[in-house]
Amino acid sequence: MSSQQQVLITGGQGQLATDLIQVFNSSDTVALSHQQLDITQRSDVEAALRHYKPDVVINAAAFTDVDKCEDQPVQARLVNSLGPENLIAVANKIDARVLQISTDYVFDGTLGRPYIESDDTNPQSIYGQTKLQGEQAMRDRDLIVRTSWLCGSHGSNILKTIVALAQTDKPMRFVNDQTGHPSFTQDIAVTIKQLVEIEAQGTFHVTNQGPVSWYEFAYSILEMMGRPTHQLTPITTDQLDPPRPATRPTNSVLNNQALLTVGLTPPPHFRDTLPLLLKELCD
């Protein structure tokens, strides 16, 4: 990829986009917040893409509140399905490629091994269904990056919630029967940049390494913070009170096979990045 390649990032104030801006860090990169570009409005998309003339559009705009998507399916479809369709329709006119950020929720979570990129999808929630529709809008030349359990130093996420709770000594209950890869936005952003640079096409799983349950993830955080782990109790999904509206995949572990195939190193083990992130958050 030449340094002249123009990159436009949607959802510019989100936690992943904030790190993407830092990683791309170039005068050829523009990030537009939801206020600046509403991807559900075709005319707005047309105006923005014709103005900035990007070579690559990274769509980090999404309705990601999994439970709210169950209550607001129309809004979920507008943002997660129609938004990507709008981007593709205009990208066709200006000869741009699109990189769509997607999710482990496109799978039903019943497979007895980590999911590879070519495994059958079968989303069990409105969020997963609408994100899959966003994937299906992509063309052969585009890029789909599925990630999972995203957290970082920007925005609100489960890591920040656990860190805040750990400092109050309040009891915490986390499920021990949902397994996945915690993924840190800084590491994911670096790999996304590498994929853009080699002009990769198709679907890639991009997560930090090291599968854990939510309980084990919380336990790791408390341990690294030097906090007592006795405030943490493992529970099953059935014991959640109140129960969550959206069905979560039991197995969310994504195998980063396609990255290896194109010669890229997957993001590091989550235990390698977590101490650095905790230091940043706790300072």
C-alpha cells in the first residue's frame, strides 16, 4: 500500500476507531463520528465518500449493545445491515474497498472447536443476524474482520467495568460457561492496518490469543491488579439475574487461521497486553 492511500474510518469516536486513528496516524486518514456521518443515510454516505475520495473505508460504525438490539431490531438493522449496504453502493461508484468490522456473534457457539473463517454462520441474536447481513453486503474485493470481546482504553467496555468494581471490593459474579478471546483494540487496530497494507481480501478472524471464560478473564484482571479474587464468584449463564435478552454464543473462540495463511502474525496473547492496559487504566 502506498502512503498516498486514503483511508476513511466511520464510527470515529468508538473504542476501536479511536485506536485505528492512532495506528494509521497519517494525513491520508480521516475519521468521521456518527454526528459527522450517519451511515444509515445513503445521501450522507455519498456526500462524504465523494468529498474525501477514500481508497479504503473502514466501517467501525455499529449498534453494538447486544441486548438493546433485541428491543430495537429496526435500528439494529439500519446501522448494522443497511449502513454497510450504503457504503458498498457508494464504494462501487468511486472504486473504493470496504473493510467491515464484524463479530463472533455470527456463530451459534455450539461447535466443539474454535471457529475458522469458513465455518457456517448461524447467529442466535438480532445483533448477530444484523452483523451477518452487514458481512453479506461485502464484495469479493472487500475485507471482513471478525473480532470478539473487544475492550481497550477508550469508551465503555467490560475491562473498565471490572477494574472499577475491583477497586470497590463489591462482590462480582461472572459466567464460567461462555468461552472466547478477549481482544484489545490497540492490538486489533495494528493487525487491521497490516491487512489494509497488503490489500487482503475476504474474511479474517482477528483476536488476541488465549481462550478464557468471562470468569477466568475477570480473575486474570484482579490477579494482575493485586486485588483479592474472593470477591469473584463463577456462575452459569442460567444463573444470570435478570437473564440477558440476547442469546450469547457459548463457544466464541475464533481461530486466526486466515492471518497465518497471508503471512501475518496474529495479535499477542491477551495476558501479554493486559498488564500494559491495566497500567494505563489504573494510572
